[in-house]
Amino acid sequence: MKYDVFQVLGMLLLAVCVQGLVRLLIDDSERGVLGGLPGGFVPLLLTYASLTAVGVLVAGWAHTRAKSLGRR
């Protein structure tokens, strides 16, 4: 059950951050959820990219752990 929760949280983080990353790349004036962070375009871009990677890693890890336990 806990791996299911981690998988859902990873996918939510992934979805929110990918959307923010795409919006930032298409229209620089649309900053998204993390728009209040200081530093400008590049730090915000790196933050979205890093959080996207974290979401992928958490969701993948949780899926692999659940699969090894025979739940998938």
C-alpha cells in the first residue's frame, strides 16, 4: 500500500512540474506554481527540471518495489 502512495505522489509531482516546465518554455511570462521563486528564468527552469526528474525517480522506484513484491 505504501508503494502505491509513493507512486501516486511521484506521478502528481511529475505532472505538475512537467506542466510548469512546458509553460515556462513556451511563454516566459507564465511562471506556474513556483513563479514566486527568486532568481529569474534559469533557476526556475532548473528547479522544474530537477523536480520532474525526482517525480520520475520516485514513481519508477515505487513501481519497481511494488512489482518485486508481486503486486503488479
